[in-house]
Amino acid sequence: MQSVIELDNLTIRFGRQTVLKGLKGAFSGRAIGLLGPNGAGKTTLLHTLLGFYPPAAGTGRVFGYDIQREIKKIRHLIGYMPENDSFIADMTGIRFVRMMAELSGLPPSLALERAHETLFYVGLGEARYRKLGTYSLGMKQMAKLAQAIVHGPKLLILDEPTNGLDPPARQRMISLIRDIRATGETALILSSHLLRDVEECCEEVMILKEGEIVVYCNLEEERKANRKFLELEIIGDTQPFVEMAERLGCECAVQGGYRIKMVLPEQVHIRDLYSLAANKQIQIRKLNYKRDSLQDIFLKAMEGNRGSLQA
Amino acid sequence: MAVYKHSYQAYTGPLTSTSLRFLTLPRYAYQRIFGSRIFLALFLVCFLPPLVAAVFIYLQHNAKALQILQIPINELIPIDAAFFQVFLYIQCSLGFILATLVGPGLVSPDLTNNALPLYLSRPLTRRDYALGKISALLILLSLITWIPLSLLFFFEAKMAGMEWLWKNIRLEIAIVTGAWIWMLVISLLAVALSAWVKWRPIAGALIFGVFIVGGGFGALVNTVLFTNWGSLVNIAAMMDIAWRWLFRGEGTPNSLPVWSAFAGLVGFCGVCLLLLSKKLKAYEVVRS
């Protein structure tokens, strides 16, 4: 599978400050979430991939094209939705999106057609002849999304797409992003402070901290990795059950007398717990896999570097 | 992606040539500029002098018309280097007014609205963007300067015959070269000021200011230091020297050498390009 982005010791410096510190790795996820605290280097990484900042050392590649030597080819494949307000106030929505489509290489007539379709797609069909300066914040965000997808990019870079949106507008934005992802024709990189946005839209997550990648993981795989971590609620005498389980090699922690958190070793399966419970005449009323949420992954990453990139 | 389907689909159609894509920028600029009736009227007024010049040329070669109008042929302006130089002056002066109206609105709205990242995240380099914005002025000014004057030149050549054409071909070269030097100077100045000054009326006033203040300062230096080198900050004086040399093949008495005028104009364009490159960035980087 071709990597969407490859980073080869990518270093970015602004004056004496090193913002990105020798980032390395090949990332092939269809929807990568970019997380990190303020100043971690998320936006700088996106801007570097777009060719806005020249690397001080190393390089990067997008779909195999070098960000320093082949930036025009890269920009043909990218749609970018910036974080801040970016538009031309005295232009109508349709003219703005059409112009952006033409600048991406669409012939004028096709650009107009795509601009209409895209504005309808993002829900601005009725407002497309209004000037952008009169749009609400939510509408401006949608217009920014429209200009980013009007030319059908292979990679869509979204920088804080839900910034300033009320819950319904946020939900609409998220569902559009998920819809775009579902087509399978466009890879996504989504940078956000909101873990929920990333959790809902992305399959993989890259966490940056102080200019370094501290975590890169597939969310689903990360959750699967915790399959042996169980939460049980039982009725009956807890103590003998726990003792038997520990003899099998399980690590147990009892909470409130009836709730047990348990880590199973490789050789122990769920059915072994049920037979144990049957032997001890104990009822297992509830059994859940404890799944690491993105918040857990993020907090772990922020507590300390996990050492290496887990790509 | 059909409207009724409301679903996302990638674009797989044809693409335009990358080398000429920067021309999208002037096209959209014209849609905005020509939306103003005042500008349109002013633009049309710019074609009156060439029309008058065409009438002069026609009369010069039409004895019957002169007879009807009862104009003695020796009272007509001769069609020579001075004729074309004067009309180039007139057209460039009108173009200057157009440039002060159009120029300030070319880059400043993009900077004010933080739109540069949108342009520069597309297959459009900073150079393409600058070229697109400058070409908006270059195309507009071409329409009222060297193109009508060249048409006049060839009109005169048609009326006077091929011998006149070959004898005066230098005039056509002077028209095209002189107009292009002026257009580059004024376009670069207007676009550079548009990038640095966000408020359009101030940017427009500054274009005038560069000419007036530069001229005044140059004259002051020349008077105080008993020199001609102060004219190096006087764009109008340098243009005058360049045009005079192009049209008549001679320098201007008591003024800068011709080479220094050309060098001064090149230097001025270089400064404008430098100013432009400092400002045309997707994002400003705050260095610590």
C-alpha cells in the first residue's frame, strides 16, 4: 500500500526554535488524525507538507512526491482547509469556489459545475450567490470545506474543521468528513484539538508532543490490543473466584465487593472464567472488554513519550 | 457529483495547462474591476487619444478630406517620432490613473482576508501568484498603450507605404519597449504597494506619492549638491530619458546618462520585487 505521507528526519526551524524535530515514518492510513497540545507542531507539519515552510533538515514525501522538489505535483493532489478565516469577503460563494477550482486546474465550465455541486453538497446551495463576507462562522467553515474538495483531491488536509461550530453544525461537518472518507477516493489528515472529532473521523492517530511524534497507532488495533482487559460484575462470593482466577495467572483488582477488573494472560480464555464461576456457583452478570478510548491513548502519550513510533 | 445525489465524488475530468493557469487571476480581477461603471467609462476614455491620432494619420494621407475640411496640409502635425512619443506620454498618463485605481485592490484583499494559504495550497507558486496579479495590470495597460499605438504605427505604414515602415521601424520598437518598461515599473510599484498597504485609498495615494515625492526629492538633491544623480529617485525623469533615447536615439541634455536611467529603472523594479517577495507568504513566521 502506497504511503500517504513519508517523513524522513523532517526538521523545521523558525529562527533558533526547532518546531519539528527529525520526524520519521511512513504513514499509509486513509484517515489520519493529528493530535497534540498547542505548540506541538501539528499545523507546522501540515504547512510543511503543503510546501509553505522549507525543511531545515530532512524531507518529506506526499504520495511519493518530494515536498521540496515536486511541490506543484503534490498540490495537484491536495485539498486544504485552513484553520483560520481564509476567504475573499467581496466574492460570492459560487465565484470563490469556482475560482479555487480553476486555480486547481479545472476548465472554467467544469469548475462552475463542480462549484455548484460542491456548495450544494456542503449545504450552502441556497447561499451560494451571497457574498462570503455575509456568511456566518459555520457557513464560512463549510465554504472553506467546499473550496478544499471542489477539485476532488486525493488527500484532504483539514485543520481544525469544527472550530467555532455549534453542535448541529459540528455534526454536519463530521458527517461530511465521514462521507468523504467513506468514498475511499480521498485520504484525510485531520488536525484537531477535539479528541471526539478525531475519534469519529479517523482510523489512525498521530500524536505530536513538542515537535516529535510520540504515538502513531491504528485506533481499532489499539483497542484490540486491550482485549484481555476485562471488567466483570458478579453475584456470589468474590474472594474464592478471585483466588482461583489468580491461580490461572490473571491479574485481578476488586472494586466494591462485586466488580472485578481483570487482565487475562494469553492462555486463559473467557470460557475458562465461566467454568470457574460455575464451579464456585457464582453468577457473572456483566462482562465487558475494557477498550482504551482515544482520551486514554492521548493522556498516556502526554504523560511520557512512548519511546518509539508505532507505525 | 450530481446536485441531486448530494454525495461526494472525486474529479476525474480534464485539467488546464499549468503554465497558463496564473491567467485565472487577472480574469477574476477584471470581472470585479469592470463591474464598476466609473472604471468602465474611464477605460473607454483611454481610447479617445488613439482615435484622434488615427484621424490625424488619415487626414495626413487624404487630400480630399483635407480639402473638404479646409485644413492646409502644412498645418497638420507630422507623423514622426515626436508624434508617437507624445501619444505614448498621453496613453501612459491615462494608464497611470487606471493603475492607481486597479493596483491597490489586487493583493491587499487577499492579505486582509488571509486568503494566500488558499491560493498557495494549490498548484500555484508564489511566483505564479505574483505573475497573475501583475499581469492583471500588464494586460490592462497593454490594451491602452503599446497595442493601440502599434496599430497606429501600422495604420501609418499602410497609408505611407512599405518604405516608411522600414525607415521608421525603430519607432515601433520604441513604442513596444518604452511602453513595456513603463508598464513593468508601474505594475510592480502598484502591486508591491498593494501588498504592503492594506487600505486601498492610501495605497493609491502612495503610488502618486512615490512619483511626486521621488521627483521632489530628486530635484532637491540635484539643486543642493549641483549634480544630476538625484534624478535616480525620480522615476518620471528616468522614464523620460529612456523614452527619449528609444524614440530619438539621443540622451537628455543636463540630465543622467541613458545607461544610468535604465539601471535606475531596473533597480526600482528589483526593489518592488523584493518588497513583494517579503509579503507574499502563505503564513508569516514569527522567529524567536
